[in-house]
Amino acid sequence: MNKRTFIKALGLTAGLSPMMALKSDVIASTIDSKALLPKPLKRGDLVGLVSPSSATNDEILFQFAQETLEALGFQVLRGKHLTDRYGHLAGRDEDRAGDINAMFANEDIKAIICIRGGSGAARILPLLDYKTIRKNPKPILGYSDITAIHNAIYAQTGLITFHGPNGTGSWNSFNVNQFEQMFFDQKLVRFENEQEKGDDLIVKKNRIQTITSGTVEGTIVGGNLTVLTGIAGSPYLPDFKDKILFLEDVGEDPYRVDRMMSTLMLMGVFDKIKGFIFGQCSDCEPSGGYGSLTIWQILEDYIKPLDIPAYRGAMIGHVSKQFIVPIGANVKMDADRGVFEMTEGIFQS
């Protein structure tokens, strides 16, 4: 994912006046009430495949995504504009938003899967039909740039959405097992890193680091750090009061991570949250120059002074094995053990 392209794309939104004007059903302040639960999902259901962000370059990837969903036990309906292209985007804004709106309006569709992330999802947030989404709550799954859609839907409707593998992502046994536990078995999932010792004397992979000890319960929100800060100041971020915030990113120099963390600090986000989880920052090594803060130093600077339970290293982000995090769900986290778990069911009975 090219983050510089993403940031430039966000800058375009200021100039897209009539098309990007806020719909009348978009409220200025975010919802802070009981979560809106999606309807449950089962094998044999019809699910929709959409592309809200960057274009998919290789035709075979559309087939991979469809076959993956079919292998999970679903029937698949492709969005009308799934294979469109407009520059780096998967079609024009109104068409990408239109596919999501159509999937929520279609009562036969039981869940919506985003084929990939990239950039461009923020452009369509004012074009989503939040009234229809409120009336037809169903799961929507994706990550990375899809963070914008997750947070907008949760902020505007209260609907729990799912930060996890995209349709063209990795569907290994870990991800499939977690998907089945979450959606088919409707378990209260426990999110604990898989330990892989291998031939080494100690476990090194998927280790967690406690920033501040403690346990806490609350509603979990978050996603990709770049995307979250890209929609700062908009009505598409939730109220962070008493939330547990999770973050992840990819391909960012530490100085960029530092700048985005300072944005969240200046927004007052860190003053409101009561728990913090940092997932993976893949390929976030410094590119050179006169030296760099480490990611650990950045987290200590911004998170340690808060004196709230916090840890880093969760299997969240641009990694092959990743947690499916239900944004808007109530969870309990233990920063010393590096785990969090759902405390309540998240589907309608």
C-alpha cells in the first residue's frame, strides 16, 4: 500500500465540493450509545464482494477472492462495479459507494467483504447511505484502508464492523479458524498471539511487549494509523471516550508514525481512551539520515504517560495471520499477558 499516494488522495477531498457534500442523514456528532448488532451469518448465505478503495490489477485476484468465499461456504454476488478502474481507484467515488449501499439495501446479502485496501475509501464516506445501513445491519469485513469505512459506519450508526482479512488476503488455517469461531460458532473470541518457537531455544516470533501493566474492559475501536489520522476532524471518527484503541500500520518511517501519533494526541484522543493495543507496524524501519526514534520509544513517549493498560505486538495489521477485531464490541484486555477477549455476544439473537 502506497501511503504517500493515500495521503495525496485524501487531500483531493477538499476540492470535491458538490459530490462530497455531506448527505443529510450524516450527523455532525458521533453516536455514543449501545452498539447496533449485525445479523448472524451462516454457511450457504449470499455475501457481497465489493472494492471500495484501490483498483485490483490482476483479473485472477477477483477469482481468488470469490473462490475463497465459496470455500468458506458462501454464495457470492460481485458488486456491479467490482472490476472498475479510475486512475488508482477501483472506479469513480459514486460507483464504489453505490456498490456498498446496494449490498446493504439488498436483503438477500448477509455480509459484505472488501476485496482489498490501498487508498481512496475516505473519498466515499459522505456518499454512504447511513440510514439504509442502520436499517439493514450486517457484517462488513476488511482492513487497512477499509479502516475509514469501519469507523465511519460505527460513528454514524453504531454498527459493529470487522477489521480483518480482505477477500484477496491470506486465508490460512489460523484466519479461517478464527472466522468460523467468530461468525459461524458466534463464540466470545479470545485474541492471543500464536506462539511459534521453531528450532530456536526461545520463542521470538509474535512476542508482545507490555507498555503499562493492568487489565481493563471497554469498547474496542481503531484500525490503520495513517487512515485514522487522515480522517481527523471529520464526523467519521467515533467518540474515543472510555474506548480501548488499537492501531497498526505498514511501510511508514518511524518519524511518520511519530507525527501521526502526535496528531492523535493533539486531537485529545489519548486523553479519552482507557486502554491501548498496538499491533504490527510492518516494514516500519527508518530509511536513514541522522538517526531515528524507534517505534518502542514513540509508544513510550505517547502512551506510557497515560498510565493505562497498554501493550504492543498483537497480531493485527499487515501480517498473514491476523485477528478479526470486531470494532464496537466490548472486550477485556490484559496488558501483561498481551491478550484481549470479547465479553458479550455481537450478533442479533
